[in-house]
Amino acid sequence: MRNHSIFRLLAALAFSCLLAGAQDLHPANQSRPAERNSPNKQADETGGPAPVHDLNGTWIGPGEAQLMTHIPAMTPAGQAKLKLNIPDPFSGSSNDPWQTCDPFGMPRSVNNENRILGFATMPDRVIILENYGKVWREIWMDGRQLPKNVGHRGGPSSRWFGYSVGHWEGDKTLVVDTVGMMPESWSDRRGYPHTVDAHVIERYTRPDHDHLNLTERIDDPMYYTKPFVIATTAYKWISGQDDPTVAAIPFADEQVCIPSQAIEYMKVMGIPADEDAATGDKRK
């Protein structure tokens, strides 16, 4: 009889190959130590004060957000939907969209595989660049309103990454509001669902030059009895990115899920590992 734990280990190793080109998640210039004889130790640790209304540049995160464990009570509709979602992209019995390289969409893209994040400012919008899947999101800053009735009669169609507007709260916090996300996407890798009427609020706070803190909040009364914070992440500025003499390019690594490789993996590893060798039945 097959050893299930060995299959799990092999499955994890095989699935890691699907992230084409994801070689070094920590750019070489990131680990450069501060000057030991610096006259200002605090400045070394913080990089100095944060610029006003400016997140521009590339940031490195932990790879996975800190998911909150205190999920509010779910409505009967939410509970029914949650039971249909089976996490674990390594398993042949899972219906995780990740398994077939479907887009994470919102709000999951904010809290899953979030190793490298970038920001770029245009006159009327901020662009958020997510390295996994090479996703870019437009955050409109020109005062326009979010669309109404998305996904319903008379409104625009829902989208994987929804519709986003933003504003500055004080000098250091960018607040992003997103609606109209396709309900086929999950809220996080655990399989928590959301409806097309969900409202997601991201808060990016830059307390100093070198640090960025993210809080992601969801309001979806059809599935959850109250709004809640689903994830938090701490990012660090990649030092040297504004120095043309530094060889490493922060966004050089590619993290791409390849559908053809994912399908082959499931044939060779995922489905066999999910079956009983004697009966061919799926493991429970």
C-alpha cells in the first residue's frame, strides 16, 4: 500500500515546480546590513521618515499573509457555500481554483502568494503590481464613485479583481475600496467564500520609509454576520532598488502558475495520491 505521507511530500515538491522562474524570493540587495557605525541607529532601522502620499517602489513580504482565525458567524447561505469549497491544491479531490491556475482574483490575491508587491503612481490612479501571476490593478484616485449593482440587472459585470477606488487617509495610509468581485474567486486559501456584493477594504500604512503594513477587511452581509479583518501583512522596502549600480532587479523573478503543468501534475501525482491503492476510492 502506498505511503500517503510520502505522496504528500512529493506532491508539495512537484507543485513548487509550477511556479516558473520563482528562484530567489529575497533579492540580493535586500539582505545588505546597515552601517555598523551609523550615527543614527533608528534611521538605519526605519530608513527615515515616510514620504507623503507615496508608496512607489517594490516591497517584499512573507509570501503568505497572516490570516485571522476569528471569523464571525456565517449565515446559512455562507455556511452552505463554504462546505462546497475544498482547499488544498495538492489534492485530487480539491476544487481550489489554484489547482488549475485559475486567477486568484480579489480578495485572495492580496493575502495569498504575496511575496513581492509594487506601487506606481499615475496622475489619476495608483497601480498595484502583484508579482504572482504578474497582476496589475488600477486604483482610481480621481474621486469617481464605485459602480452600483455590479453583477445584477442594470449594473456592470463582475470581474475577477473587481472595481477599485482609493483615497489617502492622512499622509501615510492608502485606503482602497473594491466591489464587484466574481463570486467564483475565494476570499483566501482556506476556501472562505464571498458574494458578488462583497466590499473589500485594504489599508496600506507606511509608518516610515522602509516599512509597509497591510490590513484587509471584508464586509459581505449575505455570507457573514458582521465585517471582519481577514488578513494582515508586513512588507519591507527592498533597499537599493533606486540605485542603478545594484545588479539585482526587484521584479526580475517570475511566479507564474502554468496550466499545462498543473494538469500533468494532477494526473501523475495529485489524483493517485488521493486514492486508496487497493480500492481506487478517494481518501476521506
